[in-house]
Amino acid sequence: GDSVTQMEGPVTLSEEAFLTINCTYTATGYPSLFWYVQYPGEGLQLLLKATKADDKGSNKGFEATYRKETTSFHLEKGSVQVSDSAVYFCALSHYSGNTPLVFGKGTRLSVIA
Amino acid sequence: EAQVTQNPRYLITVTGKKLTVTCSQNMNHEYMSWYRQDPGLGLRQIYYSMNVEVTDKGDVPEGYKVSRKEKRNFPLILESPSPNQTSLYFCASSPRTGGSSDGYTFGSGTRLTVV
């Protein structure tokens, strides 16, 4: 079945550091790929998405590129802020059928001033 | 405002006492789903619904029931809660089946403790 693997956390960075959170997936066909963010005490929010190979999703300074050849969708940000401290989830979904959104286990990011 | 509303946000209950967690969305979404979030296990799907009167099991359905009598509502029912159902629960909805390229909209979560 489909699966998503994320790097284990927690990740602790200083403000303005470069962020990479690795995500790889296993799936048949051409799924859509997502990054969700969960701020403390809140639900998950869609951060960015990509629906086909070589697409780049971006939002709030975060970027991720759909790499079919390496089955990856790594999340990057050039300069993190304290307000980016959250748990980040990589996920995939297929266009058709009743397959649910499949999540990775999440990576906790802490940014210190 | 487009949203998924869950209630209650926090609940402490005793083993065996039936409870219902409500979920309502105002976006006319077809697809709704319940997840539980546990440390080290991430999010696991409990049940989902592709439309009114259509529900199906997810990965961890044991001990839970759902119903979808109206498009906007998707309550989660624990007939006889047990301590291993202590968790953080999220309801989510999507415009169409399976989420496709639109992603999901999540509720704010319900933290349930069963003692």
C-alpha cells in the first residue's frame, strides 16, 4: 500500500537557519503530494501541495518540489522564524477512488531565537 | 468562514460511558473523515464517508462508530470508551472523494481522555 516516510524529529534550529525536512513516498501511479503544518494546540493546515512531477509548491517562504525519479517531496525554507515552530506532516493522495490521505508521522520543528 | 467545527475541544470521561464527538463542515464537501493522532504513530484514519449514507472503515475502526445522515455532519461515536482510546481526534473534509488535489480542511481537534 501507499506510505510516506519523513525524517524523525525533533529538529531544533536557530532563527534564520536553513530548513530541510525530508519526505519520501511509496505509491502506485501519480499521487498528489502535500505538506501540512500543525501549530501548537491547533488542527492541521495545508501548507503547500504539488499535483504532478516537477511541480513546485510554495507558501509562506516554504517550498517543496515533486521529484518522481527519487519519489521525494522535501520541504525547505531559506530562513526560519520562531513562529515556524510546529509539527510538519508530509502526505499523499490519489486523484480517484476512495483512498484516504496518507500521512507521514510528522516532524517537530523548534526554532530558537 | 469556511471551516470544520468539532466539539468538544476537551473531554475527560470514564471507561464505558458512551460519548459522541460532533463534526460539522460548512463547505458542502462530499468527503469527511476522522483521524486519531498519537505520539510516535502520527495520524491514523478511523472512518471515512464519501457522501451521505456512505461510510467505510479506515485503518483503526475498532471501538468506533460513525454516521452520515446529512452532508454537513459526521459524528464520531464511542459506545464503550476504553483507556486505549485516549487520543487527539481530528475531523477533516474535502470537496471530493479521497481528497484528490484539493487537500483536506481539518477541525481544531478534540483531546479525549478516558480514565
